[in-house]
Amino acid sequence: MLVPLLDHLGGPGTVLIAGLLFVAGHLLLRAGSGGGSLLGWAPGVLLFVAGAALVVVNTTHPFLRIPSVKEGARTPSSSRAGTRSRG
């Protein structure tokens, strides 16, 4: 289940989906324990809806990006070889 999510949503989207699964688990456990008042449900439901909206927006217009170095790409050298030392 994780690999298709990573392929489709990328790393940030997959982490957001994992958070949504935790919130959904909380809501299911709350329902199984007798429910409670509407005010008790509101934070979890709002968090779930906001998280789902964040996943949809990040999928359509990616704003949570993790820069990565592709294979074969040039990276700046970490060594100072070829530079003169002032001394």
C-alpha cells in the first residue's frame, strides 16, 4: 500500500495520508466507545477534513516539495580542492 501512495502522491502526500489514517482511527475508536457529544467529535472531524483538503491541494498544486538529487546530476563539491588557501 505504501509504494503506490509514494508513486502517486510523493513523500509529503504519503506522510499526510498516514496522519489522516491516525485521525480516522481516533474517530473510529471514539465511535466504538459510545460516541460522546458533538463538541467532542468536532476537532477530529475538522482535522480530518482539513488534512484531506491539504492532500488534494498538494496533489493538484504541489507546494510541499522535498528537493532531491537525481542520479547523475552534478552536485556542488564539498571539498575545497582546487582553491587557494590564504595564509
